[in-house]
Amino acid sequence: MKKLICFVAACLILALVSCSQTVKNEPEGAGRVKNSSAVTETAGPDGTDKATGTAPSADPAPTGYASFSGSSAAGDLVYVRADGEKVSDFSFLDGKSREYVPDCGDPDTGSWYCGKTERDPETGEVRKIWDRSDETLGLLAKYGVIYRGDESRNVCYFTFDCDYEYGGNVAKILDTLKDKGVKALFVLNGTIIESRPDLVKRMIDEGHTVGNHGRNHKNMARLSVDEFIKEVEDNNALLREKIPGAPYMVWYRPPYGTVTEWDMALAERMGLKNALYSWTYDDYHDDAQPEPASAKEAILKGLHPGCVYMFHPKSTTDAAVMGEVIDAIRAAGYEIESVENIK
């Protein structure tokens, strides 16, 4: 009998211990973690779980959007990038030149001016007539700014600076790109997002990349740090307001193609992919559109390995020739790829 009583008592003690451990290790409610003593017992020297080898829970994943608070004047400016990295020290801008690069296209706006290439339509041979200065090319490389894409292959990329719809041309170009299976980069400012969110949504839905051209098309190189960030993020906020769930616009092109070391450095630190272009033409004057035949000839003459084309989708001429241009580029042995392929 004594043995039986001892056996039963031992069983009761074991059951109580087991119950106590179970309660101690269970979550205490939504969002709460296990009891700290339990964590100490199971954690290895590197913080991993002894039983499973898994690392402890990390901080919540970033939302995928950027945010900012404070101001540079008060010294408490904090910018949280779309990837979750915090930037609170902006001293990296100290000493960065705010002068336009010496070979800019316009001394008033500092606009980007492409180098010049010519392609022989008969032989397909491409020669550089002139290129940007070594100083400018060095700055682009230093801050990861895209000028040309992959120059080792016969490949080109279509990008469009998109400010507003004009006569249905944006929709016509989207129709052509869809029909031809071409994915492009549409760089958006606030006007097109606010006035035609249906077209912007179509760009996203049809697999195109949307990029940031600033909320109000300002000269970014002449803004303060706070103003620069606000111009970029106000445009992102507008996109999310008009198209809930829209992707964060990590691709960026400065209005006017304005280039200084200061704004290149800031855009890079914000985690933006700064994309310029290696060919464009005057297709943006509403009342002075180029003739379709001459436009097509110019576009094909400018074709070169790694060519980043920049068009304006409001252009009546671009809408008219886009299909023929795509066919001719492919007939010349070139692929048209998404900018997402540029490394």
C-alpha cells in the first residue's frame, strides 16, 4: 500500500510540474512573447533557439513605404527609407557641390543633356560623336546613377516622363506597349497621378514600372534637404491615396534631368534608383510636334547598346510611331527590356 501511495504522489507531483511549465511557456495573450525565463532556458549563446536553431523574432518588417519626421533646421530630421533603414545623419552632404555639372544642357536649370551617338542604318555600326565629361561620368558611377544600361548587348529601354494626358496619347501608347509586349518605366509627377489615376493604375496593372518625378516638378537641386524629401514623398503619398496598395516609387528621375553632386548623393542615400537617359528629342511641345517620319528616323539613328530612351507620352507623334519604332528596333537585332534588368 505504501508503495502505491508513493507512486500516486510522485505522479501528482510530476503532473503539477508539467502543468506549471506548460502555463509558464505559453503566450500570455495577443502580441505577447513567452515568459522570459523560458526564453533564457532555450536560447543558445548566439541568440538562436537550442531546439530548432532558429533566430529570435526580428523587428517588424518595414511597410515598404518611406516616411520622415522633424526638420534639418531643428536638427532632428529622420528619414526612414522604404527598406526600413533610418537616416538621421545628413552630414554626408557636407562639401557636396550644388553647382550644376559643367557639361549640363541648360545653365539655368542644369538639365541633363545626352551624349550623342549615331547608328548606321545599313551596317548597324554605332559610333559615339561625343560623350559626357569624365568628371560627370565619374559622379554618375560614384552615386549609381543610370545613364546607359547594359552596353555589352544590343538592348535598349523605354522610359516616359509623364506629366499629364493629352488627346488620349498616353492611352494609345499603353495600347501599343501591351500589343508589342514591351515593359516601360513611366516617371510620374503629381499632375498625372491626380488627374488620371485610371491611367496610372493601368500602367501598374499591365506590369510597367512607375517612377517618381517629384510632386510639383521642381528643380530638386535648388531645394533644402527637407523640401527635397517632401517633394519625393508627397508624390508617393498621392499615389497611395489615389491607388491604394500602389508600389513605392523607388525609381526616380529629377525634373529637367537636373544634376549636381549634392542631389545625386541625397537621392542615393534615400535608397532611390536615379535614372537619367542616353537619348531623347523634342517631343514635348504640344503645338510643335515633330513629323512622324523624321521622328522615327531620329529615334532609330540614336539607337545604341544600352540605350535608355526618354519619351513624353503626351506626344501625338510618339503615339503615332511607337508601334513602328518597336518593330524597327527589333528588326535591327535589339531587345527592348525593362529598366528592372539594369544592374
